[in-house]
Amino acid sequence: MKIVKKCKGLPLALETIGSLLYTKSSVSEWESVLISEIWDLPKEDSKIIPALFLSYYHLPSHLKRCFAYCALFPKDYEFDKESLVLLWMAENFLHPQQNKSPEEVGEQYFNDLLSRSFFQQSNEWHYKWTFVMHDLLNDLAKFVSGDICFRFGVDKPEGIPKIRHFLFVTDDDQSANEFGNLCYPKSLRTYMHMHQRVLDGEISGIHDLFPKFKFLRVLSLTHWPDLEEVPDFVGNLKLLRSLDLSNSRIRKLPDSTCFLYSLQVLKLNNCEYLEELPLNLHKLTNLHRLELVYTDLKKVPMHLGKLKNLQVLMTSFRVGKSRESGIQQLGKLNLRGSLAIEDLQNIVNPVDALAADLKNKKYLLDLVLEWNQNQNLEEDSAKEREVLDNLQPFRHLEYLSINNYGGTQFPSWLDNSLSNLVSLTLKNCKYCVCLPPLGLLPLLKHLTITGLDSIVRIDTDFHGSISSSFTSLETLKFEDMKEWEEWNCKDVTGAFPRIHSLSIQRCPKFKWNLPQQLFHLKNLKFDGNEPFVIFSNCMIPDLGSWNLQPDYHRSTLKRLVIKENTMEVSLLERIGHLIFDASLGYLHIYSSPKVNIPMDRCFDFLVEVEIKNSCESLTTFPLDFFPKLSKLALEVEFSGGGLPSNLKEMELLYCSKLFDSMKGVLGANNSVKTLSISGMDMESFPDEGLLPLSLTSLEIYFFMCLERLDYKGLCQLNSLEELLLSKCEILSCLPEEGLPKSISTIRIWNCRLLKPRLKKPEGEDWKKIAHIENIDVD
């Protein structure tokens, strides 16, 4: 408790001290922390929290150095683990350990600092997490690094000769002119450019000092839009270990790059104009990492595979017809991360695909195999099948897409051999007549099948097992399946235990005989002109019954959206159990005039209903059948009834018959807060007592006959805060008595007669709204 009191209630201090004490196993070590002199830092160091400094003080020396280096980052800067580890590696901060690669050592260092709360997890981006340092820890890093790390544009220069690590962060041209005076080239080890705007002073400084940076270890010129050519003298930086030219316009690297014999990391990401690399790049025997993410090289240097320790990150490789650009060039590369192999139709001999050796690329996690969709591959179907057979990836692959494949069958490896596969997309494989047994993939969560024009029937073979299939699947999409008619899996008993989202779109011949096992479905999406014939089979075996059988689970479907459907068969009469007996909360029906809603029971679970341009056959719509309804939007003509007691928001579009039937009921309601009404044929609105006194927001639009607002009807709305008037073409003035004083926001759009009267300050009606806080008149 004594140590906790010294943290003075600061959560970050408690976190770091807690992590520190976790590493101390004896009472004497805890007492040593308690009586440390660091708790009594002098006042001049008041920005530094003693608990944080104490946590840093107890770090091992190798972690102290790695943490202090992070003083180079500005506050709130987000970084990823891999990039920081590569910087540590270039600065020689990582101590070699037996049977561990430098990256593995760096990852261990990083995780140690993370576990001690020196880093904090921030955001996930492209399957990777980014991290930040708390502002107080950023201050601590700057404090312990002294003048070694300097952020130009953030820090004040004091000990110029000591600067070893330099980060350029400024958009001030005048300050940039001082750049050349701030660096002693012999001491500088790191130069990094962060700002996306390059300044004249920085440009001249770089060109003047570049030849003198002989001891530089890290050079990063990312996001430099004017960098189109790398000077030849870059080859003189013999000690350079990391070179980052990402997001620049360079078209080539000078041949002198091949003299950087100490180079370990070369980053050329997002270099859209870069077409090729120097031929002798393989002579950089220390090169450990080459990044070409979103850089579309035409060819890879032929002998790059000789570098046994080289890790290559390249998001795309375009197969050419020559040997220099053939797929076999990938064979000896240690590929990592994501890769899209494009133009596979250019493979003449399927044996060349085998030479790519994808089966042994164990660090490749995301793979796209793509043929040109404009090629007619049907004639070469056997060859394309053999090519795909020979492109079998390593079993630990997590993401796979096969696009525009021209074979008639998928290879046998596309089943349970990919035991780690999480996401699979099969796109525009137009000639495949059947699907592989994808239900056997144990970790598959997301499956998208689109544009498979030759699939007519999906049956039990798709599941692979009748007792247990698709055990991890969460989302399933079928799209643009022109000939698909049936999904017949009657014999399958154990499938889809985790599925929550199903989308079937643009499948014009599908008969909607869905499997019985979709118990956990929460989101269903479909569109088009499909006859929705036997949808109810997704929940119960007896297609003639709406009642859930005792041995079937209760549905967990939460949202149902029906859009642009012109089926002849009444949809909701076939799936009434989804609304009546299930926990459906949201029902949206758009542009589906022949869809009907059965009205023989209460809709106990619905909280939101939206019906627009649909349900033409409805003659009554008793709103008191919806006890939990809180939001309602209608564009349909019928008579109504009472209002649900929980209703908070209501939108009525061109519903004059319904609106007339609710007179008296609407005004007596005390729950509706937001009301939007359009398309009513009225000269005066609203009548006294017509609207709920609980209203806080009222929208009136497309009242083409509205001549005046009724003051008596408005003045009763003592809670009204927001009023919107739109498209009331002949409304010529506001009420003589003004508007309710409670209104704080008014918006008036496209009211041509009223607009000039609201002109400030001479408009005749300006005084009626001048007191309102927020005024928006178009």
C-alpha cells in the first residue's frame, strides 16, 4: 500500500509499477523499490513522474537503450512492431541469441516493453496492430535520451554535437533553413523524414550533407513527393544498414546501391513508378529484408534468391512470358506477408508453377492467385487445372483468393490441407462445375463465392462431412451465380454452428431452399427478382409449418432487409416464424410491392420497422401490434390503429390515410420524440392537439399545398427543440405570434416564398427567429 500511495492515484504509474513489481520475487526487492531515491526527483525534473522513471531505472540495459531510442517519435505517433524492431536491428541494439533470428529477438524486446506498459496497443490496420507511447512516457524517453535524439520542429536544439538520431518534423520553411547548422555529419547515425511536405531548407541540407553522412546507419526519406532520383553518392554510405525510400517517385535505384554492403533493410513500398531493381542487388550479402509492398515491379533480379537470409515482402508479382519475368523467379525467395500473383495465364509450362515452390513459403499468410479475366481460358482448362495444382500454398496460409481461374475443377489441396485458412474467396471461376469440400476447413471464418457461372447445384459434397462441417464459419456470401438453382443439403446434420451472416445476391435462378442448420443467423441479405419459395426451411424441416419444432433451436436472427424484390409468393407469410417466434429486432422492406406482412399475431420483438414503396396489399396496419417498437418509418397507404407505448421516432411519407386514422391517438402519445412527415395535402398544419407534446424534433417537408403554420398547434409543443421546413413551396410566412420559445435549431430549405422574409436583418420574419441559437436558411 505504501508503494501505491507514492503513485498518487495515477493509473499509468500504477500500471508500470505493477509490471515492475511482478518481476520482483522477494520482499527485499519490493522494499528496494519503496525506498528508492528516485521517488524524490528534483523540481527541475517535475515533468517526469517518479514511478515511471523508477520503472525505467529497473529495465535491463538492452531495453533501456531500445526505449530511449523511441524519444525520436513525436507524441501520439503510431508505430508498428515490425518497423520498430527493424530500426533497432539497424542500430545494432539487438543482442544475438542462439537459435533466434534478429526479428525474434527484437519481438521479445518489444513484448517485454509492452508488458511493462511502456507501449500501449492502439489500432488494428490490415491485420496488424499499431502502438503508441503515453505522453508521459514520451516525456520520459526524451528525458533519458538527452540530446541524443532530436525531433526537428518539436525539440529545442541545445547539445547539437551530441545529436545522433534526427527526425525531421516541421512544415516551417524558415526553420528548415537551419537544418544544415544542426547536424554534425560525423556523429549522425539516423536521419528520418516524417512530414509529407518537403521543404526547401531540408532539400538543400540533404544535398549538401549527403556525401558527408559517412557514419549514417538509418536513412528514411519516406513520403518525399519530389524525390524522383536517388543520387549516385548514396553508395558511399558504407555503414548504412537501413534505407527507406517508400512513397516516393523514384523510377530506379542507382547501381551504386549495390555497394552498400552493410545494408540490412531496404524499403521501397508504394513506389508506383519503380519498375526494376539493380541487377547486382544479390551482392548485398547482409540484406535481410526487402519490402516492395504496393510496388509493381516488372521483374525481380534473377539471382536475388542466392541471399538465403533475405526476407521479401511484395504484395504483387506479375507473371511475364520471358524467363526473366517468369513465375519461377519466386522459387528461391523467402516471401512473407501478402502476395498477389497476377497474369497466371502467361505460364506456358505448368512445371514452372511448381518451381515457384509456394508449398514451402511458410511465412506467406495472404495469397491471391489471379488470371486475366479477359482471357478465354476454357480451351486451356486442363493446363489451368495443372497450374493451380502446382501452386499449392503452405498449410499455414490464412487468407486465399482465387480469381478468374479457367479450370473446370478445383484442386484437391483446397480442403482440409489448409488447416489455418481463415478467409477464402473464389471469384469468377466461370467454368468450375462443382465446389470443393470447403466444410472441412476447420478455421474458415469468411467464405465468398462469386461469379461461378457453371454451378447449378450445391449439395452434400460442399460440406465434406454430414456430421460436422463449417465449424468456424461466420460469414457466407454467394453473388452473381447465374445458373445456380439448388442448395440441397438434407442429409447434413451438423453444420454452421457459428454462422451469423448470409448474403445471396444476383442469383436469378436460385430457388431459396436454404439449409436447415442456420440457427444462429443474425444478418440475412438478398436482392433481385428471385421467387422466395422455401426460405422457411432455414429454420424448420416441415416447409408447411411456421411453428418451431421442439428439437430445433430458437432463431437468433436480429435484422432482416428485403430490397427490390418482385416475387409473386408472399414472403413474410412464408417466414412468419422469424418475426413471431424469433428475436428479430429490425425489419426493413424497400421497393418490394408484393411482399405482405401477416397480421394474425403481435410482433413481440421488433424495435425498428421501415417499409417504403412496399406491401401494396396491406389494408390495415395496427401499430399497437408492436409493443416494443421504438422507431417506425412508413411509405405506404393503409389505415392504422393505436401507437406502441415505446415509440420514440416516427417517419411518415405520403401516408395521408394512415395519418388521418391516427388523429387523436398521435396527440395523446407521450413517448414520441422525433417526428418526420412528408407529402401531406394540407393548407394549414398542425391542427391544435394533433401532435404529441413530447416532441423534441419536427420535420415537415414536401407539403406542396401548405400555406401557413398553425400557431395554436405549434405553441403547445413546449419541448420542441428542432424544427425543419423543406420543400414547402407556397408557405409564405411564419405565424404572426412567432415560434415556440423552446426551439434552439431551425432549418428552412427550398421554401422559395418564405426565404426572402427571413433575410437578416431586414426580412419581415427575421425577428421571429433572430433569438434562435442555430439558424440554417438555404
